[in-house]
Amino acid sequence: MSVVPSLSSDLLYPGCQMTAAEYFTLGQTDARFELVDGALTVSPSLMPLHQRILHQLQFQLELAVQAGCPIVVFPDTDVQFDRRTVYRPDISVYLSARLPEMPDRLTLAPDLIIEVLSASSKGLDLIKKREDYDRAGVREYVAIDPALRRAYSWRRSQAGGTEEMPTRVPMLEHLVAEPLRSSVDERLVLRLAPIWALGTMGGGSNPV
């Protein structure tokens, strides 16, 4: 029997068990669904600060592309990691050579994933998703915590797994956060100072 809902009010409730193939028969919906170990989950709409941070990150990634960085960026797009897991990272980044043509669906593990943490998703993002991204072969994972004004970074090591990279936490307002230089490409640099500025009223009106 098809799992496709006939009306928006008929959308499956969170917790329903299904495969990735069944998940994709849901089609495009207003809800932010993910499939975690075969269980359908739903996230609330993004908060204003979360949205502004994503806008800033996308702006920086676009600057990297203009500077010649060979990447393709997919914001808020489903990525299938196995037959029972489909995540929707805030930003997925691929080296262009890995996607010679625009795919119908993302089934390759991204080279870089960026997640912006919220209180409701922090445990999932920092533990469960990080472990799943590691197993899938994601090359680099960055998690940005606006509440703590801290960025976490994990990169694939020569041994095959991922290891957390040390990042300086600006404990005082006058300290400028060091940029995160990606291992994916030397031209891909995430500047954190404009991101932290967004947390202040009226801060970051200019994305540059």
C-alpha cells in the first residue's frame, strides 16, 4: 500500500517506520521530515537566528565558489545515507568532481556538512548524526552552536575515522573568533565573527 498522503492533513505522524524508498514517496511537503534508523521524525520551522546564520554561511560559500573553489552547495536538502536513514543537513557541500551531473537525489555522502545547533536538536546533531556521518564517510562535519558562540569541527583522519579539531572559544567580547579553514579545499574558509555578530540585536545587517 502506498504511503503517499492524499491531503496535507494526512501526513504520516512522526515515529512511523519506513524505508528510505518509502520516505521519498512522501514527495515535497511543508514539514521538515528526516528518517532516523527507519523512524520518521519532524523538526519545527527554523528560528529567525538560525535562518540568518544559514544565510551568512551560504553567502560565504558563494564567495568561495566565486574565488574558484570547486564545490556544489545544497542547503536544506535530503541526503540518503542508507536504506533506513535520510537526513536533511542545513548545508551539504560536495566537490564538483564528485557530481559531474545534477543528481535527482543526493545519495553520496557529502564532503562537508554544516549544521546549526538548536536546543531541541543539539543531542541528535552532536552525537547520533555525527556518528552516522562518520560511518558514511563524510570528510568534514562542522556544527555551529549560536548559544555558546562556538563551532565544533570534525575531520577525517588518515586512520579512516574522524577526529575533533581544536577551536578557540572567544570568551571575551573583544576577542575575534578565528576562521575555520576547511580540509575540503584551501579556499573554503568559514569566517565565524560575522556569524556571532548575528546574535546581537541589529548585528550582521551586512553579510560581508
